Amino acid sequence: MALAPTKVRLATHGMAIAQTLLWACLYYSFPATLLTWHQQLAWSIADVSLAFTICLVASALCSPFIGRLIDKGFGPRVLSSSALLGGIALLAVSQVQSLWQFYVAWLVLGCASAGCLYEPCFAFLTRYRGDNAKSAITKVTLYAGFAGTLSFPLCHYLIDLLGWRITSVSLALIVLLIATPLLFISAKLIQGAQSSELRKKKAIAGTQQSSAPNAQLKNAVFWFIALAFSLSALNHTVLVNFLLPSMHALNFSADNAVLVMAMIGPMQVLGRIAMISVDKRLSNTLITMMCFGSLFVAAGLLWQLEQLQHLIWLFVVLQGSAYGVTSILRPVLTKQLLGEQGFGAISGMLAVPYLLASASAPFLGAFAWQLNQQQGIFGLVGLSAGLGFMAMAACCFQHTATANSYQKLTAKPR
């Protein structure tokens, strides 16, 4: 018997809170503590940053396997055990004495992140919430959009008060004692809320599910989706890492530069709220194209900052809101264009280039900075935004052409 809708809504809120805590502790704690590690452990910024790259690469490599486990119905156990592993890895971080130990701890954290952050969470919600998945994913991202806002001041306060090692232990306890059980209970409630019709549908589809992800490798739409969203990840991660030094090079005041960076997260949430208001009137593909167009326009504004510094605020609105909405539309559009069958595995496969693009962003950004400082960064941001827009346009065109061809083939002769 299906659980009451109220319990499902509460479970979705619970999952959203758990995701917020997990993002704050497992992801944003790294940039929040980076300078402290550099100063107190006498490791270079490059050496410390390599740990985060290792984390993202490990997460990318584990994602397809995690997706297949979710397809097989192990969602609650995968999500909670991965969160548990993440908490244990944070405890390990608090005890590191050498750089190789630091790398191993963040390697484990990357594997854990692959099983408990957005990708598996969205795959789980898509599988078990069906047509209501989009609203559930939106709710999760509205909460989790404030993870950075929570993590940075919390980490800085605890580091000043207790030191970074006790801070890592504190974050681990938040993951182990709050986020992990909350994630497990919420996932079990959502999984248990499946209707009998949905169970039957998935049982029938299960016999064909194993071949569905591999079949998508021959689908041009799959590759266009992978390319478009990976370029958006590259675009945004380069900005997160290099917008602050770029503004410094353009003689922005320190206060304004910090405020700009602080506004990116809230703008993502604002974009998601705006999407909710137009969700019923505009198609997912149109909203996605608008987002990629906004990223491209935002990249163009960067070139005007030397003469018109006030345009940075318009840039923040366009960049933050557009990227915030794409995090919702990525799983939603994937389901719409590629189907629900084997979604977890397909989502995991798409996560590989997405996370690898994020992992490569600091290195590509550093190379662009060496070439021509902020102009090099703006060029890389503009190139990734432009190519991303073209890839998404090609994706929509290819899907429309394929759908029209299918309709012609299946149309009954008059």
C-alpha cells in the first residue's frame, strides 16, 4: 500500500536537508579549509588542490557502478553507506600527518561522494518519484543551494575556535550522526511509496535494463547531453576558481569581489525559484536552451568589466541563476530525451565527463591565466559557454529529428 503523500513530502524535505549537510561537509569543506592546510601543514596550494582533483576523478570513475546499483533497487543502502564512508573518511582527514595520507583520505571521499551527492540522489528520485521527480529534485536543490553558505562560515568559525583537525571531526560527526540516518530514513520512505503500478512497470523493464545504458552509447543525443553539461561544468568551475583573482587584476575592491563570490550561491537558488514560476508554461528543452544562452551572454559581459565594472552584478545574476537551473534540468532532460529505463546507469555514465570536466578546470584555468591572465580566463569561459550552447542546440535538434522520423515510420497509412 502506498504511503501517504504527506510522508513522501516530508521524506523529500529530509533528503534535501541531508544533501545540504553532505555538500557542506564532504564538498565545500575542502575550499573552506584549503588555505589552512596550506599554512599549517606547509604544503603548497598546488599540492593541496591535487587532493580535490583526485576526489573528483574517483567520484567520476565510481559513478557508473553506483548508478547500476540504484537501478537494481539498492538506493537507500547505497546512499546511506556512501554517506557513512564519507564521514569515516573525514575522520581520517583529521588524523593525516603526510601528503600521501591526505590524498588517500580524499580518494576515499571521492568514492563516497559518488554514492551520496547529487548524481545518485537525483537518479534515485527519478526512479521512485516518477512524474513528480522534477519537483522533488527542485526541492532538494533549493535546500542544497545554501550548502556553501553554511559550510564556509561554519568551517572558519570552528577552525578559529578549535583548529582544523577538530573541525574535520565535527564535520564527520554531522555526517555520521545526522546526515546518514536522515538520508537512509528518507530514502526508505520514498522507496516504499511506490505504487503497485510503478512496481509492475519497473519489474517488466528490469529484464531489458541491463542493455539500455550501453545502447545509449550509439545515440547522438547522449553524447550531445554529455558534451553540453560537461562544458557547463568546466565553465562554472573555472569561474569559481579564477573569478576572484580576475577581479583583483581588474582593480575591483576586495569587499566587492568577496560579495560577488558570495552572491553566486543565492543566485542559483533564485534561478531555481524563477524556474518553478515558469515551469508549467515553458518546455524543459526551451528552459535549458535559455540557461545555456544566459551562460554565453554572461561570458560576454566579462570582457566589458574593464570599462564597466558595474556589469559584474548582471553577470552574477545571469551566471548564477542559469547554472543553478541546469543542475535541475540535467537529470530531468536526460530522462525526457533518453528515457527512464536504466536511468541510474545512464546518469552515472553522464557523470563521468561532467566530473572530469570539473576536475580539469583548475588546470585549464591555470594554463589560461599563464597565457593572458584574466583575458585568458574570460576566453576559456566564453569558449566553453559557446560550445556548450551549440552542443545543447544540436542535442535538441537531433532529438526532434529522431522523434519526427520515428513518427513517420510508425504512422498508419491513410
